[in-house]
Amino acid sequence: MNLVATITLFSSVAIIFLIGLLASRTNNTSASFMEDYYLGGRSLGGFVLAMTMTATYGSASSFIGGPGVAYNEGLGWVLLSVIQVSTGYFTLMILGKRFAIVAKKYKAITMVDFLKERYQSKWVVLLSSFSIIVFLFSAMAAQWIGGGRLIESITGLSYHSALLIFVLTVLVYVTFGGFRAVTLTDSIQGTIMLIGTVILLTSIIIAGGGISSIMTDLSTENPNLITPYGADGTLSPQYVSSFWILVGVGVVALPQIVIRAMSYKNTRSFHRALIIGTIVVGIIMLNMHLIGVFARPILPGIEVADTVIPLIALEVLPAWLAGIVLAAPLAAIMSTVDSLLLLVSSTIVKDVYINYIQPHAPRKKVRKLSMTITAILGIIVYLIAIHPPDLIIWLNLYTIGGLEAAFIWPVVMGIYWKRGNKYGAIAAIITGFSSYILFQAFYPEPFGMHAVVSSIGISLIAYVGVSLSLKKV
């Protein structure tokens, strides 16, 4: 165990948590528990909104799994990953003010709330809720695994012990803190991530003897590591281009991101978030994946690629600084876990229980049920994460693609196309959901692209075709 790094890591996280929990007990802006617990009272400023989107999207996949794949694949994966710079920009531009206005008009607290009011269909709500729960379980498992791997690498504990520590910490925090605590700590975590990635990348370049020396070492080991095509030449132009959909434009359909577009305070906050979020995501994603590639000559032969970031930090930084810097990926993972837990909890409590089981449930009962469901979900995901895959990024990308295939057209067309109706939405969700699962199982790269592209295309045809065919039934 690296005692100094362990102490500084957990001290940094403890301070962040304390701030968030204190914030969640004060300054409630809404009389509604649901609105405060799941949306923070719709009062986020521009900086906080940008950082909470960045921290939520910058998950274990970006900070643990992504650099791990970059370690194996080389600069080709860096090229693919920087497509994510467009994420915050496209999300806020496409959803933007129009979505926030409509969501407020509908009094929507979740994405499913929006779909329910827009399409006036019980089946849209139930199918949406089912899709969210199915796909987000794998996403949450990826975060649990990432947190466990990071703590394992620093402390020397077994993976299962590290996983248990991570799960217990997050569950206590998010169960009692809710959305307000999550978003405030996200702004702190986003700042740590930004500074931490710059420090770590600079230290690696120095340790490797400069960029030219690192590139020479990579080329000597395998010339493909410094090409756009990956270590074994499998990153085709079609596959890389398809990531413009998967981690770029398509992100507007992710429920955990959509909910942030409901929560900003005013137009000025929206514009500030647009600029800050784009810059921060660009810097973080480029730096983290370069770190994964540049670590290869310094620490060759790492067997579990998901441990690259903590191991290289401990190698090139003083122990106390490594602990602080590693608070960045741990912060990203915790932030995403927080948001996903709240999202699935709100789907069960708000979208199913309150809508169809007990519409007039008292505030006290809703509060207790929300916290209980959040805790139970965390325990279930912990059990799933006990046996992790080698690279968590594939779990995360699977989830992202599935949610996009199911929701992109019901959300986007629901805002911009008045002729879209509940039949089109139902058809889009079913075809997007099912075709994506089938493609992933039997034909994962149709036309050389990620399966999400074909599934989104099929979903669009279903949405438009069925909406026009069944205008009134």
C-alpha cells in the first residue's frame, strides 16, 4: 500500500463529499422534494452546469477504460476519443433553451416525464423506463468496476475489498445528498479533473524524455501505435467516423445528460455552460487518452489496462501529489455513479410508482422510497461488478449506444417535429432498442461502423413512418 497517496486521495474525496452534503441541507429553492432531489431546483449556474455535464459524462470509461484502450491501441484511439469534444456543445445546442422551456412547461423532472407529457402514452413511459433500467445497469457496473480498480491500484487491497469501500462511500453520499449535492461536488470534481490531467500529462512527458523520445519508443515497439489505425490496424475510417454519432451528436439522447439540460437557471447560464463545457471536455479527453499512450514506454507490459492511470501516476509523481491527482478520475467515476443512481431511482419512483401506482403519495413517503430505491440499486450493481471484464470501456459504450438508439428520435423529434406522435415514439423505442441488441449480438459492425449508426437509422425510419401512417387511430 502507498500510504501517502492513499491518505491524500481519500482526504480529497472526503472534503468534496462534506461540501456536497452540507450544500444539500441548505438553500433549497423548491418546495418540491422531487424537484430538489432530482433537479436541484432548476437553479444551476453556467459554470456548475458545464462542470456537472463534464463530470457526469467523463466517467470511468473516459478516465480508466479509455486510457487503457489507448495504452493498447496507440494514437488511433486518441483520434477516436477526441470526437467527444463536441459532446457538450451538441447536447446544449440541440436540446438548448427550447427543451428547457418545454420541460418546465410540462413540469418534467426526468426525461421520461418529458416523453410522457409530449406523447400522452402509458406505453411510451413504460418502454422508456424499461430501456433506461436495462441499459443503465451495465453503465453503473462499469463505474463500480472503475472505482474498484483505481482504489485497488493505490491501496494494494484486493479488488473485492476496494470495490466494497467504493460502493459504501458512494451509496451513503448519493442516498442522502441527492442532485444538489451531486452537482455542487461535480463543479469541484470537474476542476480537479482539468488540473489533474494537465499535471499528469506534463509529468509523463518529462519522465519519458520528451514527446519526440516517447514517439520514437512507440514507433520502435510497433509502428502502428503512431498511426490512426490502431496497434493491429483495425481502426478503420468508417469505424472511427461512426463515433461522431456514438460519443458526439448522439449523446443528446442520454437520460443522465438530458436531465442537466432541464436544470440551468437562465439564458446566460446556458451560454456560459456551452462555452466552458466544450473547452473543458476537449482538454480532459485529449489529455487523458494521450496519457494512456505515453505511459506505454514508461510502464510496458501492464496486464490489466484499466490500471494504467493509477499506476503511471504513482510512477511519475510524488506520492502526495499522485493521491490528489488521482482524485480526478475517482471524482469522475463517483460523479457518474451519483447521476446514474439518481436517474434509475427517479425512473422507478417518479416515472412508474408516482405515475401509475400512487400518484398522490405524501412527500415523506416519496423521500423515504427514493432513498431506499437508490440504496437497493447500488447494492444490486455491486453484486454485478464482483466479476469484472478486462476493459470496462466496452460496457460503457454498449450502454451509450443502446440508450441513443432507443431515445434520440423520441426526444429530438419530439421537440422539433409536431407531427411526431405516440405511435412513432413507441415504434422508435422498440426498433432502436431491439435492433441495437441484435446487432451487438450477431453483427456488431454493420458496414464497418459501430452498431449504433444502423440502429439509429432504423429507429428514425420507424418514428417517421409510423407517425405519418398512424396519425389518428
